[in-house]
Amino acid sequence: MRSPMSHPGRALAGLIPLCLPVLAGAQTFAEPLRVWAGLPGASLHWLLLLLGLCLCALVLLGSLRYRQLNRRLTASRRNLAKREHIYRLLVENSIAGVALLGPEAQFRYVNDRLAQMLGRDVAELMRISVMDVLDADDRERTLRRIAEHKAARLGDSRYPVKLLRPDGSALWLLASITPLYDEQDVLQGSVAVVLDVSEQRETELALAAQNAELRAAQQRLERMQEDLVRTERLASLGQLAAGVAHEINNPVGYLKSNLGTLERYLSLLDQAVPAEVDDRRLSQARKDLPTLLADCHDGLRRVEEIVRGLRGFAHAGEQAFAEADLKDVLESALRLAWNELKYHVRVETDYAPLPPLSCRATQLTQVFVNLLVNAAQSMEGEGEVRISTRLLGGEQLEVLVADNGRGIAPERRSRIFEPFYTSKPVGRGTGLGLAVSHGIIEGHGGTIEALETPGGGATFRVRLPLRQGASSEARR
């Protein structure tokens, strides 16, 4: 219930004492007005009464309006405080870090979550700026993005930033930045809302590394598949070479036998026909026949060497250890690799007198063919290959194959004997030549290595024991 005197009544009662002095003052000004207007004296009191009533009504209405506005203002302040409390609760209890930044990225407000992320106190953060916690490697990129953001006057923007904790550990944050402008459209700061994405970033980096490894493994598998196909082709070629060698060897035998018979017949004819016979064609035939027969013998000899090479290639793994002359092995390798050498490579040899070597000659020939072909392919223009041999301590010999080609990079020298490792373009090499050569030399109880060559080019050193079963001390 309301009190006996309502709010308007109390307001009117309070205004009456205030209105009396006003009415008294109005009477002072009203008397000259009455005289000027020629009104009777009694009408002055009515005029004053009317003015007083109007004044009281205006004051009463103003008081009522003031109270109404005051109540609304109080309610608005309460609602604003309530909303501010709710917003503060949202910010302080958010799982995201929230910061209010100045125009130079200095911290003006930081919630507890962001302080916890950065491993610092709120008071400490209020004394520094974002630039003080940015990672040095990420600072340039972040500053460039901030400058682009300011220049373009963009709205909200999102990008990852890398910060550092006091202990030096990295913190990856996904930041949402909202700029704040005043009435003159001048940047006053920004609001930053960030999420800790360090685990996701580490996962992304780990996945990227795994993807790179998988791509490299896939490339290796594809290359191995190609090499296996080539190996299968080489196996088929070995079988074909054995068949071809057998088929060629038979007609070579016929030709060799027939050439011997032809030489005997020509000798008989030469004895039967006197030398004094004056026949120009017969004289020319007598002059050319020895040369022609020598050429035929030389051609047959070369065919026989090719057949022996094909047989050795086809049955390389079946050969037993036997004594051989290392010079003959090297010369055989030169003949087989001559197609790669003859047009642009000059070959120099320096063979020392050596005792017989217990070895698989065909396998060693394959090793030196690989070294010679690699040397030829490492030269872009004309070049030189030098082959030298020497005896070491009476129980071991050494072969050096040196060239002046591109050489071998130091970081590759330790990998050149790995299977399928090659620095040649695709289609030029399988990556198996040096790996197979390494296996062959180890099977002979020897060593093969690539030496440093200060003047450029590459030098391979092969050391072999003269006898199989020689002590390891003699093989050093």
C-alpha cells in the first residue's frame, strides 16, 4: 500500500515552501505591471495566484519527469553492470586466451587463460608487448601480416603465430585479431582471441615429415622396381648371351679351320705357280692375300674375345678361383669398355711387373669395366683415365683407376657403394655397378674405396691378396 500522502502529494508539499518566495518576488514585479495595464488592485491577487499555480504545476511535472528518468538511468546502470559481470565471467573462464592490445601491440588487458598459456603473470604481461614474446624466426612474418592488415584496413583476421615461453619452449597460437578505431577512424588497438594449437601444429609437422618419408620411400620403391626390371632383363640377357656365344662359336670354329686350310692351299698354289709368271693380277693377288688372311685371323680373334666375354658374363657366378695375370684382366676390361672410351677419353697405363693373382678373372673384369665406364660418363668433354698397378709387401697388389672428370662430392663418397644409389640421370645407371663391384672385391678378400682427389676427378683404389686365404695382416 501507498502511504497516506502519495509521491506527487509529498512532492507538492515540498514545493510549496519553495514557491512562496517566488510568489513574493513576483508580487514586486506584478504591481508595476498592474498599474501599467490599468487594472484594479483586487485583480493583482488573482493574477499572482494563477502564476503561482502554474509555477507549482510546472515544478511538479519536472520533478516527476526527473524521478522517472532517474529510475530508468539506475535500471540501465544495473543492467550494464550485470552484463559487464557476465562478459567478464565469459572472458575470464573462456578456454581461449583473450587480450586487449594497444596501437603498438602492448598488452592492456589479459585474461588468466592467456597468461597461463604464456607461462607468465598477468601483471608481468601488462608491462610488455606482443613483440617481446614473439619467436625471432616468426617475427618478420607476423610483423608483415600486421602491416598488411593495417594498410588494407581489414576487419577480423586469423593466422597462426609462434610465441616463446620464459623457459624457451615454443607456443603455437591461432589468433583472431579485431582492430579498434575511434570516431576519427584512428586505430586505437585491437582485441585478440587465441587458441593453443601447439599439439595440432606438432601433429601437422610430424605428418608432413612422415609424408615426405613416404614420398621418398615410394620413389625408392619405384626406382627399385625399375632396377628389378632391369635386373631381370640382365638375367635374360645373360641367358641370351650364353646362347649367342654358343651359336657364334660354332661358325667361328668353321671359319678358323677353313682359314687354316685356305692358307695351306694358297701355299701349295704359290709353290706350283712360278714366281716368274708375268701376270699382273696374279702378282696383285700374291701381294694382297697375306694381308687379307691376317685381317681375317684378326677378325676371328676379336670375335673369339667377344664370345669369351659373353660366356664370362653369362657364367660369372660359376667361375672358380684360378691364377690369372692382372694385366690381362685390365686389358680385357679396356676392350669391353672401349666403346665408351674411344671417342673422348685418352687411356694411360702403368703396369708394374706382378706375380700371378688367384682370382675369378671374369668378375674382376666386371669390376674394372664398371670403373672405366663410370669414369667415361663423368667427363663432359675430352678427358683422361690412368690405370696403374703395384705390388704391396709381396702378398698384396694395388690397382688405381683415376680420371679427371666431375669427381665425387664429399657427402656422396660414403654412399656410392650402396645398392641402387646413383647420381646419374634416370636411364643412365641402375645404382648397382659399384655395389656389385664392392661385393666382388670383398669376395676376393680385398678392398675398394674412393680416395679424395684434391685436384678434381675421382680415384678408385682396389687392393687384392695374391693368394686366397692370405692373412688379414697381409691384406691391410
